[in-house]
Amino acid sequence: MNQPMQNRALPQVALESTVIAHGLPYPHNLALAQEMERIISAEGAEPRTIGVIAGELVAGLNADQLRHMATATGIRKVSRRDLPLVVAHKLDGATTVATTMWIAQRVGIEVFATGGIGGVHRGDGADISADLQELAQTPVIVVCAGAKAILNLPATLEYLETYGVTVVGYGVDEFPAFYSRTSGLPVDVRCDTPEEVATIWRAKRALGLPGGLLLAVPVPAGDEIPARVIEPLIAQAVAEAEARRIRSAEVTPFLLTRLSELSGEQSLRVNLALLKNNASVAAKIAVALAGERSGVV
Ligand code: PSU
Ligand code: MN
């Protein structure tokens, strides 16, 4: 594995590359990727954006590789099943939540900031993101703004419960719905500080329980789109995806792009705002965990 020189003294935060290559349009994607790294550095942690370059797993894309992810066409979206293929064929690949978690734990990173995890889809209930299985297996704290509201949220939370994934609300009692702060669905526990999250993570480790933890952070209040505004647009985008027989890995990018068009880029602005906020929270969690290990906190 290609591991660039890192400052091992700093707490580490993983970032994914699918959101750069497939989740956001250029040039917003590149600016956002760079900004998330800056935010994490400013909190005293080290950003490690993860991806696959010419078949090499890279935990810490350099500036050129980040630009490549944001601009090149034909970068494959790599979920767990795709990893052997891109490595064997020496391809470039953008890692999803699932593969970013997997690579992060291989290099010892415990905290990962993203936008929204994949989940159980609304239209096709058999379309269940590999992100959920990864959360069940791989020991990483995933900081997100909930599951994307384009999904079936109750079914997604049921799935997480079945597979033993603890869902923590950061400063909230309800699971956030990505574009909106509320969903009407409860989280398992509320934490108001990074230290509280670190304490739960430490307990999980001490128990020897496998899998990750989902830290759900609502989009900042000033940035949210109320559910009543976004909901009809989501329903329309999902109906269009079904009518056009969009399938499998194409579904999420299609819905995100369509939603941005339908909302006059309002959904894009929310997406950018919550990603930056999640980077900040993730860095604080990483710092709290590192302090706890060295006995500072
Ligand atoms: N969140 C976003 N934009 C994205 C994604 C998440 O705001 O593009 C990506 C993540 O990489 C996530 C993936 O893992 O979508 C889920 O895809 P699927 O539903 O096909 O598993
Ligand atoms: Mn899917």
C-alpha cells in the first residue's frame, strides 16, 4: 500500500473520494475536498483522503491526485466488491464509505468524515448499500449527516440495529435526514461533546465488539432545507430513476445530480455545508481519542 509520509504525532481523519468523483460537480468538488482538508488541519488533526490510483490503495492523496479525482472522467466508483478488480487491473478508483472505512482501518485510522452514508433504497428495497455491512464489520467512527434522504430511513436504521451498529446523535435526539435536521426517527444515544463520543468508542473497543459507530451530525441550522421543501423533489427524482431503469451503483449519483437540478442547486449548497461541518466534528473526535490514549484528556 502506498502510504505517503505522514506526521504520526497528529490524530488522523479519513476522507472518501466517491463524493469528489461522483457526488459533487466540478469545480465545487475540488474546492470542497481541499477545504475539508484545511478544516481538519486547523483542528490539529491530519486529513487523509483515501482513493485508488493505478491499482494502489492510497491513504492520503496528494494535491495532484486530489485534482485528478475531481476532474478525470472514467474514475470507477469502488465499493467493497470492486476493490479486487481495480487493484488487479491497475485502475483509478474513487472509494465509497464502505471501501474508505476498510482502507482506513488497515492503516490504523479510526475516524472518518463523509456527507451521508448509503442505505436501503426507497424504490428498490433490495438495493442495500455495502456501507451498512461495512459498518457492521469494520472498526471506524463514521461522521455523517445521517443517511441521504433519498433513502428509506426507517429501513436503514432497522438494518443498522440488526447488525449491531450503534447510532449516536451529535447534539440531537433525532436521526438527521441529510438535507434536513430531523427525520422523526430516534438515535440510540445523544452525545454533546467529542469526549462523550470517545468514551462510547472506548467502551466498544474494550468489549471487543466488531464494527463501526455511526455519528450522525445534523446539517447546521442555517443551511438546512426543510423536509416539506425537499421531499417532493426527492419523490420526483426517485420516480425518474425508476422510469429510466437506473440501477445499482448508478442510483446514488443519478439521484444526487437530479436533486441538485430540481432544487436550483440548493441541495448542492447544503451538501457542501454539511460536509465541512462533519470534517470539523470528525477532527475534534480524533483529537479527543488521541488525547485519551496519551492520557491528556
Ligand atoms: N454522500 C454524499 N455524496 C455521495 C456519497 C455519499 O453526499 O456521493 C457516496 C458515498 O461514497 C457513499 C455512496 O458510500 O455514495 C453510496 O453509494 P451506494 O448507495 O451505491 O452504496
Ligand atoms: Mn446500491
